[in-house]
Amino acid sequence: MSLRLTRPQFRNFSTKFDKFELYGGRPIPANKQRLIPTSGSYPKGFNVGSTRAGIKPAGNVQPDLLIVASDTPASGAAVLTKNEFCAASVTVTRELMRRTNGARLRGVIANSGCANTLTGQAGLDDAIAMGRVAAKCISTGTADKGSSLMVMHTGAGAQRLPIDNVLHHIPKLAQSMGNTHDHWLEAAVALSTTDTYPKLISRTFSLPSAPQINFSLAGLTKGAGMVHPNMATTLGIICTDAPITPTALQILLRGAASKSYNCISIDGDTSTNDMVTMFANGAAASSSQPAVDVSPEPSADFVALQHVLSGFMSDMAKLVVRDAEGASKFITIRVRGSPSYDAAHHIASVIARSVLWKTGIYGLDPNWHGILAALGYSLLDTSFAGQGIIIPEQTSVSFMDGREAVKFLDRGVPVPVDEARIKQMMEKEDLETIVDLRYGTSQDITREEAVYWTCDMTHDFISMNSGVDFS
Amino acid sequence: MSLRLTRPQFRNFSTKFDKFELYGGRPIPANKQRLIPTSGSYPKGFNVGSTRAGIKPAGNVQPDLLIVASDTPASGAAVLTKNEFCAASVTVTRELMRRTNGARLRGVIANSGCANTLTGQAGLDDAIAMGRVAAKCISTGTADKGSSLMVMHTGAGAQRLPIDNVLHHIPKLAQSMGNTHDHWLEAAVALSTTDTYPKLISRTFSLPSAPQINFSLAGLTKGAGMVHPNMATTLGIICTDAPITPTALQILLRGAASKSYNCISIDGDTSTNDMVTMFANGAAASSSQPAVDVSPEPSADFVALQHVLSGFMSDMAKLVVRDAEGASKFITIRVRGSPSYDAAHHIASVIARSVLWKTGIYGLDPNWHGILAALGYSLLDTSFAGQGIIIPEQTSVSFMDGREAVKFLDRGVPVPVDEARIKQMMEKEDLETIVDLRYGTSQDITREEAVYWTCDMTHDFISMNSGVDFS
């Protein structure tokens, strides 16, 4: 495979990004500053803009309205929350996708500071107006039926958007558009709510059919910071200048989301506003370059892109977990030796939701008994129950200490451990635990692995979500 | 129906039970003292004993070994955890039930201080020995093949029972047996781990076929206090002197458990040791009284007992929630207007697991948006998905303030609320929220309701389960 991946923005890992020493009035935590890029490689033909439209409370200095748009009609795809009480943005975007099948879209307009949930028809009308007015404002003259922009909201629920403010600021938003690193970074700021740092990554890659071309991928996302009234929302916007058909793009996005955004858990609650979208405009392609497609069968480019996008979106999703509310640890859960990816993924998701385990981790206890307790009930009442997937006598549990595995349970038998070493390991910010099911006895069985990312459960989480302060 | 229910132990609601001002060295919280009975009506022909066998750490003054046994062979039933990493006690009891079908059992021996999980064959042998030696010790001469006692453990996991201590103390345990209130209360103490108060209730009832007879029910249970290493365990032991066949008893117990112990959530983790058992010896029946049976069809007595037992076990389960780790609120969740009990029960269980909602409650925020967010994702990936059970425009959410409902959402529309009144309501220890789905449009549809009990999520919960102290 002729993939070349570069991560220019991570060259300056240790560089402090002065602009963000203060973020929404708060200092950026020292261990987060390395996650803010100082440069990037952004896709051609996309422009982003952001402005303060007075959606966030007065006194907040951050921008709260942003637009990400392709100069030319692009393929668009979206993965939307299935929450029944979804925000107006989700309904509007779902309808847009139904109407267009993702063809000839321009991008997305998004706001922070207001989730526009439980606002009924009036809220829907606001979301539609926001998308239409912005689309008209950036229109290149082509007569559009309806909008060509998706809509995203995040923020406080059950309150109306200050729609007059929003519409009033859209021309200013359009004027602010550009394609520099600062434009992208400022948009990441505008997407934030209680995030402690802006979340932006970019990357270049090539495709087998055009190894000489450097395509770019850029992604904005937002963390699961608390949003009054206590709903955490994840949003993601991904752009590439590679050419991809709408159908292929939707399949690529859904597949990569299932291995990234669907593999993270902060607190186990699925938001009403969650949305990850992607746009591909082909602006970096030569005129003879065919669009990446899945029909009649997945091309080599499609397969290459699957790989690139899964890695890219995993990095985006991990940025979200690294900003989990009040968390002190970044935890990777690896479930292996499973008869299927889906069973491993489900087990990992249950462990990642175990409040007791995650609270133990906060106390620097690897709490491997807690992992086993969660493992032990993980498949109850699921379609995987009763298939002998979990067999205590086959199960091993370990943590990774650097490159070395520290075993706690080996095929059902507890292993004596070196307390001093465990203590040292648990003091690190990044932890990784491996649960090996060792399903089946035959050498021939293909055993699958799933990875999940989560965090610990802390006093600070409780303080942030209850408003009760202990410190 | 000729049911007469008396709750003699609650006559002295306000009486402080001096013996338990200190409990395991800690003072009993003032709001918990009223939950400790000062008298009771205990079933005939049952004797209980307890002793300190050195299972709990040295310095702990509480008894840690108990026995509850019928003088004569009794019907026995058990509901056992389905956790794959179950304790030795669960395996041993499951095997006992398989071998005997619940006929001619004597009762249960239980210990606190050691969960006997992950201890392999040696741990199984310990549990078997504990049951056999105790059964022999209380034997009335009938030659038993194997044990006639169930076994229960709770406490720290992944460590062996000090089995020599246990076996050595069994004769003393047998000698300690009796049927006074103090015997029962002391046994409830012995069943406790980090409970802040002992959990015991009793009640009298009559059956339609013998309205002149006062039968008794007594129940011991233990709270979901943290048990190192962070597994919460619920155990329950219920005895009655009514005559019930083993088959009927198992059906009664399972049915009542589904409406009581299966309707509580503290932290969402299912323990490796959970077990609720019941014994019926018929000692209060006249010689002509037939045993309550379900064959050829459920008798009037069976139906009456269903009602009694569900209420009784709900009270036991609520005692567990009232002692939830670090909790400051006792919350009732009522989901109504559902096409089925099972769907309502599932929705209630998901709301009861919402960490964000429960943390908001701790901050005295009714956080009804959090309820809707949880409701909105509650049926995803379940067999209830896609049936139109949750329709935002039909949904109402309210809290009960005394006997009056305070509406937050009325058929999908937010209702303005009186902040001062909400504040007053939220300061109460007991809260109740009602989610009305208003499924279907026809007047003829039977709509079902499910009730769940849970608590808030607090800084103290995090402190107890992490060992990190903030106060």
C-alpha cells in the first residue's frame, strides 16, 4: 500500500501555543498544551470562518458561530445521534441528507452555546433559517433548492437560539472565512463549550491511484465537557480535498466512526446532539483522477482511505477523551481473543461504563477485580449471551507498563504482583488494560480484538456536573 | 382478598436503637436510625445465629458468620447472579438447587468479609465444606446426602476464606441460635460489610385458605456498601412459616425479585456474589393446611402471596438503596404509559444508570433534560427499538412534590416552573420523578408502569470507591 502519512502539526509537540495559554478565561492545563497544533496541512478549496454572535453568555470571549465550507459543491456524509430527543440540527441535517443523498453540499454551519433541543417547530425553523441564510450568503450563484449546508448545535438544552443574533452575524461570519491554520484553529475554538483546549488535527495522505498527489484531511472536534444542563455532546467535522463519491463517503465515515467515535465513553450518556460529518471536494485531484468509489466494488483507493480515516478519526476521538470532564487518566481498553469484533466491542463498552472500576482507577487502583465483575455481566441480555464467549478459566487480564505486560489474572488464576511496580504504573496519565478471552481451543479460529478509550471517574467530574464544589 | 398486613417493627419509627448508635465503630447516621426495627414478628420454627469467626480484619468488632435455619426440612428457593465470574457460594448453591429442586432444605450459612471469588477449586471446596459442616452440626439425625444448607459470601474478592477459622467457629455458631428479635438483628449485622446500619424487616400476613392464622415473614438483607476491591454485593434471606411447595416458592421468589431487587441500581454494576434466597417451613400452618402451590393452577393463596412478597421484597430492596454508597437522595423513578411492563422497566433502568442525571440531582438540579437524554437513548439496540414507544411529542416529565405533580415537560413542551418551589422540593431526601410515555392513541390500550429505585451520585461515592478523600 502506497500510503504516506505525515503529521506536521505534531512536530512541535513540546511547543507551548501562546495564544491558548488562556482559554475561555481559564488557563489551559499544562498537559493539554502539547495537543494544540501550531501548524497544519489543510485541504484545498475549503474555507472556514468563525465569529462571536452572542449565543454564549455575555462575558464569554470565545467565538460561538462557525462555518466550514467548500468553494465548490462537495460530497457530504453524516453520522447522527439516534437519541429520540434529538436536537433540531440533527433533524435538519437528517432531512438534508435524505433529500440530497450527500451530493453537491457545501459544508456545515455550527454554533456553540445553545443545543436547540426541546424547542419544537420554532427550534426547527431556527435551524433551517440558520442553514439557508448561511448557504445563500456563501452561494456561488447556483440556484439551490433549500440549503446545501448541514447544521450543528451544542450547548445548553431546552432554550431557543437567539436567532436574530445568529442571522445578523452570518454575513460577518462569511467575511471571516479563510484557509490558514489560524482560521481552522479559531473554528475549533468556536465549536467548544466547556472544553479546556481546542481540538484540531490535520494530516496528508496519498492514494494508490495517484501516489504523486498530497491530499489533506482536517478535523475539528469538541470534547465531552459538561454543557448545562448536564448533557455532554461530541461533534466532529472532517474535510478532505480527495475526490470521493457521496455513497463511498457515507460508507467510509460510518465505518471509521464505528472504530473511533463509537469506541469512546466518558460517562455512558448518549447526547441528543452528537453528530460527525465529512466533506470531500476533490480540489487536490488532477482532472483525470476518478472519484473514490465502492461501486461496482471497493477500489484500492477506497480501502486505503478506510485505513487513513479510521486512524485519523481515532485520533480525533482520543482528543475528546483527553478532555473528559474532570478526568485524570486516559485509559485504553483492549479486548482480544473474541470470536467476533462486535462481541469484543460490546464487552469493552461495558467495562468502559463501569463506574466502580473507573472510580477505583482514580484512586490509583488497577482494580482488575472490577474489570472482571464488568466482564462477567457484560454479555447478559445481549445476543452474545450463552455462546460461551466468556470462560473464567480462559480469561487473562493485564495492564501495559510501557511495552511490558503486567499480568493480574492468567487463564483464570490470580498472579502475584509487585506492588511497588503497580504503584509506579498507576501514577502515569496513560493506562492500558488488556482483557484476553482466549475464545475457543482450535488454533485455526480467527480471534478478533476491539479497542475502547475512556477515562477515570473523579471528584472533579462530580463537581463539574453537580455544581457542588469540594475543592 | 383477606390479607392482613401488620408492620409491628415500624411502630417505633422514632425510637433510637441504642445498641446501634455505633456500628462497626462508626456512628449510625441520624436519618438511618429510624430504619432499624426494635421488635419484629419472626416466623416459627426458624432459628438464627451469628458469631465472629475472624473473617473480617482483626479490630473489626462485628460478627461475620451467620446461619438461618429451619428446625425441620423446608422448601428453598434462590435467585442467583448471572455474572460469569460468580463466587464459589453461587456455584455451590446453584448445584444444591439442581440436586434438590429446593426440597427438604434447612436454610443458609453466610459470611461477610470474604467474597470467595477467583479462588478456583480450592475456594469451591471451602464453600462446600462450610455448608456441609454447618449442616451436620445442626442435623436432626436425618441422614443427608450432601448439604441441606445454601452458602452465601460477601466481602473482599480474590482471596481465600480463612476456612479453618470458619469451620472451627461453626459449633459456636450453632450454639448461638435462637428466634428472638436480637438474634435476627445480630444476624443482619453479621451479613453487613460497609453498610451503615443493619437491614431487617418482618411482617405478618394471612392467607385466603386460613384467614385465622398469622403467618410471618422475616427478611435480612445487606446494602450496596463498597466492598474492597470495589464490588457492591446485595444479599437477601427471606423466611416464612407458611407452607409453600418448592416449585411455587421458586416462582414466587423469582417474580417478586423481578419487581424488587431487579428494580434497584446504585452504580450499575452487577456483583459476582448477588443472591436472594427464601425458605418456607410451614411451621405456623395447621396440620390440614395445604401447601401453597401453582399446580394444577395458581391457588388463591399463591396469588395472595405474590402480592405480599412483592411488597415485602420491595421494602427490603429499598433498604439497600437507602444505604447506597455516599448517596444523599433516595429516588423513585416511575415510567408509565408504556405498551409493556418490560419496556417501562428497561427505560427506568437506563435512567437509573445515567451518571450525568444522578450527579445533577446531587447538585439539587432536577435535571429533567438529563432524564430526557437518557430516555432518548434508552431503547437503542434493544428489542423495543423502532416500535414508536418513545415519542417526544407525547412525553411528559414531572416530579412529585408531596402529593402534587410538578410538571417540567408536558407532551413534549417545556413548562415554566417556579424556581423557589423546585429548590424546596429538591432539598428533600426522597424524590420521585414520573416519566409518562402516553403510548398509543386508543383509549382501549392497557398502559403499563414500572418503578425503579436509585440514588444520586456524590463526592462521597467517589471517595468511598477510590479511597481518595476530599473532605
